[in-house]
Amino acid sequence: TPLPNGEKFNHFHDLIWIDELSRVGASGLIAGVTIWTMALPPILKFGSDYIKDLVVQPVLRGEKCISLCISEPFAGSDVANLRTTAERQGDEFVVNGQKKWITWAVHADYFTVACRTGGPGARGVSLLLVDAKSPGVSVRRMKLQGNWLGGTCVVTFEDVRVPVRNLIGRENEGFKPLMVNFNHERFVIATQAIRQARLCIEDAITFARTRET
């Protein structure tokens, strides 16, 4: 992405805008605003032209929302052993399973879903683009201690039919795109954590300077 001075947008600029955005101190809001930076890159890097044309511009313009569905009640960081399945039936996948801790799901129009299309382990994982309004998709908001603005939910898939053309990348080869994607996710989360820690220190210093004992 070129900048007005001709310089290309890079990771340093990415760092700046995430850090500045994080100054608001509301982690739920920050998570909601930045979730597309985690749900959209697999499509940008591995998706077909059809999928890109369908979602990229609407998401970037703020007309549509997209969330990332990886974590499950029984498989959080253990992506290779996720249980949500996508059984191929002709020109469709039939998706069944449950995802948990899904940021911004309450507002999502699309989900980037990690699911099992093959055998056990990493080699059986695929990525699908699922329309959040599809029959069989249900979204239940979670009651969290904090991050209320993040719209975190449990997302359940019950016999959800997804066209095969919604496959992101190759079938049974979704594990690598997820691992590539995690690099930027951790970059974003680490940047947010550092800025919010600095906000805590600033607030503590301000209070200490003004308190009366």
C-alpha cells in the first residue's frame, strides 16, 4: 500500500497504528476493531480470486465484518487437534462443530473457519469462508469478566452447507496458513499489551502524584 510520499506501508507503520489505537485503553474495542487483521490475511494470501472479490473490499471499506474461528472448547492453541468437521458432499462441505472465544462474532458477516476435512493431526485441517447468516450457524454471546466490547461468542455449526469454492487454499493444507497468520496475530497482541501496560503505569503515576494521604 503506497503512502502519500511514495513509501510503502510496512510492519513499522503497522506497529504505529496498532500502538496509537491501543491508547484508548479499551481492550475489547481494540480487539473488535483489529480482528479483521487476523481473519482477512489468510484470504489475501491463500484465497481464490472469487473469495477475494467477495469479501476483501467490503471488509476494508467497513461495510462487512469478518471474524476468525479457530479456538474450540477442547482445542485452543492445539490447532492440529481441532474437532470441528467439514465433510465433503458433492460441491459442498457440511460443517459441524463449535468454536469458542470468537472475537467480534456477534457482528460478523463472515467467518474464516478452521475445520477438519481429513484425517487426524495437522494434515487434515482446512480453512473455509462461511457466511455467518447460513442456516445452521448460531452465535451466542459469552459473559466475560472484561473485554465486553469485543463481542466474544460461542459459534455453533450444525449441518452448515458451504460451497467447495469457499475453500481457502488447498484442502487439508490449512495448518500452514494458520501458523503463518499467527505470526502477525502475536505481533498485534504484543503491541496492544505493551501499550496498555504503559497506560496502567501512566495512570498509577498520575494517581500517585495527586493523591492526598
